[in-house]
Amino acid sequence: MKAVVQDGYGSADTLELREVERPVPAVDEVLVRVHAASVNAYDWHYVHGDPKIARLSFGLRAPKVRIRGRDFAGRVEAVGAEVKGLHPGDEVYGEADGTFAEFVCAKDSETDLKPAGLSFEQAAAMPLAANTALIGLRDVAGVRAGQSVLVNGASGGVGTFAVQLAKAYGAEVTGVCGARNVELVGSLGADRIVDYTREDFTRAGRRYDVVLDLVGNRSLGDLRRATTVGATIVLSGGGVYEGGSVLGPMRLLMAGRLLSPFVRRRVLQLPARPSKKNLAALRELAEAGKIASAVERMYPLSEAAEAIRHLEVEHARAKIVVTV
């Protein structure tokens, strides 16, 4: 089968489309013929081995997982002996390492039926990004109706879903984005939009009950200044690529952990763990019309390296999809 393989750290030029052996599912896995996958910050972190401290888990000299891509949508080809509820021919979506390929083996616990009415491309844009937003708002922050929520990075992959989910939970939503993305964030339902090129949301005088920071470009003091006493600040490790670093967005996460006991805010980290239960919840929300994938651009599998380059260099809006 064809797959996008990475043998060492560097730029997107290190990625190569080549023939590799087709995987065989374990007893708790499904073999999926991939129709579409999407690009996430997760991918460029692996491509560059950035931040460098992450190489302790990625692999010191080269990534342990050589095929890039994390989320997918496609059809089940075969199932392991212990898989229940999924069958060959089912249209599914979910998360697994190595999805920039014609086939991928995914755990049954991280795979679910694709939302009805969505194309493979639309479904592939959801798993990692929408699940991250779901966990950050529903599980970590506990967003409820009537609260004011600010999403820093509202036009990114996770941010576009976070705006929609916060609205679905009945919150008043402010989205922070660049000038070219104001219309997009407004179309997702944001009540107020802050163009960061014109206004500093941390000094505008407004206070929020929840701040979901998906960029990692502000200090903890800045974020505290934009919140009410007793508010929740949720920190994510996505960040943006700035040419390499030792700690990257983890610097802010570490500061949040150290200072949280001493401030009158809840400063929490966002542990984005995939699960079938969350995929089912997202499927229900999508089928009810409460969330939808915003896809900026699609690339064929042969141009997956360019798709990653577009995400990291062009600060892509919404989701970038790779078609297989």
C-alpha cells in the first residue's frame, strides 16, 4: 500500500510517499481502507520533533511511528476477533497513528460509525480536533448555559469546533482570530469576535468565565487578567511552529501547573484522549446539526507534505484534509 513515511526529523521535505506493507489488525483492532484524513498540529510536532523535549516520547533520533496522520474516515475492511459492533463495509471515523496511508489499523475503542450525511472528507476533519474541543469545554471546563467563553485560536481546527460546541452548550462565545478569519468565526456562531491584529483581548476590560487557550502565545498573567475570579483557564499544547524550541507550548503548561494552587482561578490542562464514547457524542451532535466541519482546503495523499507545510507556515484556517 502507499503511505506517507518519515525517517527522521526535519521539515515537511522529510516526508516521502512510498510503498509499505499493508497492516494486519490485532484482535482489538479494525482494518480501515482510508478515504480521507486531516492535518493537525500533532503532525508538524512529529515532523519537526518539536518541542525537543517531546522527543523523549516521540523517539530520540527519529519518530517511532514512521507514517504520519492521526485521524481518518473510511470503510472497514476486516475486524479483529474481539471487535464488537463494527463489521466489514461499515463507514467509520476515528483516531489512529499512521492515517496518511491507503489502510490503517485502528483500535475498536477509538473508532465509531461515521456521522450520517457527512462525506468522508467532512468526517475525517472531526476526530482529533472536535474531540479536543469537546474534552476542553465539556469535561475540563464544565461549560454551562449563560457562561461567557473566550476561545483563543477560534479559526483553527480545534477552535472552529470549540466555538460551535460552546454555543451548543448555551454559552456566550467570543472568538479570537486574525482579520481574514473574522467572517469564518462569525459563521460558526460566535457572539463576538476579537481581531487580535487590532485588539488585545487581555487588556480590553472584558472578563470571561472560561478561557480556552489553543495558541499558547499569551502568558498566564495575561490570561488571568481576562477572566473573572473563580474562572477556568484551559491550556492546550497545540501552539504554532516558530522554528523550533526546547519546551514550546509546554512552557505555559508547566507554568499553569506550578501557579494554579496560588491563583483564584482554575488553571487546567487539556488531556485530549480519543474514545468511542466521545466519537459517538460528536456523531450525535453532527447529525443534529449542532457542529459541522469547516474545511479550508484538500490535498491528495501524494501532496500530504505540502498539506502539513500549509498548516504550519500559512497559519491555515479551519481544517486541512488529505484525500486518499
